[in-house]
Amino acid sequence: MTWRIDERILTAWRRVDEDLTALPGPLGSLWHQYATTLAHRAAVEDLSKALQRPEAFPSLPLLWWTASLVGFEDEQALDELSYGTLMGYLFIRIQDDVLDGHTKSENLLVANAAQERFQEVFRRHFGTKHRFWDIWLSWLVDFSAATAWEIQEHRNRRQTFTTPDLDRLGEKFLPAAAPPAALAFTAGRDELVRPIRELVTTLGSGLQLINDHRGIRHDFETNNYTAVITDILVTVPKIRLAEELAFPNRALTTDAMERNLRRARIYLERAADLGRAMGMSQVAAYVQEHQEAILVELERLKNMRSELIENSPAIRAQGRS
């Protein structure tokens, strides 16, 4: 491959943005409003920058890593598949944002257009009877079931997350496994399809826990019971001062945030091991960047808690009791 990853992302994104902006009637305007809002939330100039951030799920890099692994060398086809993969990503992302209350439901109509573009690209490259479509539909149903489960069982309920619950969070990322699996099928490497699925769900669980940590302030304010929020609410000391503390001090009266990040580290290391077993060394390098950032954040939390305890006699007394 002759291009750097960020250049590929930028090229694919420009085409996606141009095509969705050119949608007929109000659809193009809806897309523009959505993309602008999303970029503002991510504090970037445009969404291509957000897709290059470490916390973004590596949907496109995973496609390229798989192409390298199986010897898929058609650069033009890979550019087309990158465009299609981004459209598939937006189909899922818009749904997720609607369910989270981050955008209006009308944008589901834009998601439909993105899904049509995704299908058009993959039909052109793999036909209509390729095994890719079976796993795409199957994994899309698994994604939908996992998302519905999270909403019903956790999002509006203070229900502690078990280890199987945390594992299932990764299924919300399953659609990202389908494009790399298509390349594996095409190269006759069917044995890679199941490991690709496992890699995506494992990496997804780890990144979900990290993103929950990054969004903790918003989730506190909106009563979104993520795994870390639920853990904080369950384990916060039963003293009046702690109950009245605002974020982040309330969260710092328990070690729930550290526990959440350590769980993320476990999932990420499992993902790195899966990548090594598949011969996809890029996964370990990607994971290492996250692991280093988590260690920095753990140290920051430790220092913040020490400062809070030092300045809060009631919490200091609670720690001695």
C-alpha cells in the first residue's frame, strides 16, 4: 500500500461527504446539519479528523489490515470498498445517535441513503449471491439485538453489568466485521472470518468502556446507566457529602472509574492477542497506543482522588472507618 492511513480516510470521507451532500431535496441539508453537529461534538473541523482519532473504532484500518494479510492488492477496488465501508458505518452510527438522543429521528432517512450506497458498492464488487451478504445480514441482526438489549436492560435501569454483559457490548460493533470478512472470503481465507468477528467484538467491548469513560460527565447529567456510571452509583460511599457532590468529585469517591479502565485494558490486550494469532500485527500497535493512554489516565485519576480526599474531611474520615 502506497498511501498512509490518514490519507485514505480523508479521500474516502471527501467522497462520502460529497455524495450525501448531493442527495435530493432536504436529504442533503439533513446530512449537512448532522455532519456539522457531529464534528462540533467531536471538536474537529470535519468528521474525517474524528475518524482518525485513537478512540474511533478502526473500521477502515481493519479493512486495510485484512487486505494486507490476505494479499488483496487492487488499490482501486480497496478505495471503492473503503467508501462503501464508511457508508455502512454511517448507516449504523446515525441509528446509534438517534437512539442516544444526539440527533433527530429524521436523520434515519439519511442513514437509509448511506445503506443504499453501501449495498451498491458491495454488490458491484461481490455480486448478489456472495457469502458476504449472509454474514452481513446475520451480524446486522446480532448488532440490532445487542443494541435493543442494552437499551432495555441497562440504559434506563440501574442494573450492574456482568462480564457476559460487557462481552455483549462488543456486538454493537459487529457490522464493522463484515467488510474485512468479505475480503477474507474473496481470498479463500474462510478460516479468518470467525477470528475477525471475535476481534471486532473484543475490541468493541474495550473501546466502548473507554468511550463510556470519556462520556461520563454527559452520562451523569442524562442518567444514562453505562457500566461505569452504574458502578459509581452502586459503590459511592453512603455519606451525605458524597451523595451531594457533583461530577467529577462524586465519581472520585469510589474506584469505579479505575476499575472500568482496567477492564478496558483486559479487552484490548485480548484483541491484541487475537490480532497476533491471525498474523495481523497492526492490531497490537493500535492497542498499545490505547494502553499507554489508559495508564496516563489512571495516574491522573489517582492524583485527583488524593487531592479530593485531602480537601474533604468527611470523605477522609469515611476512608478511615
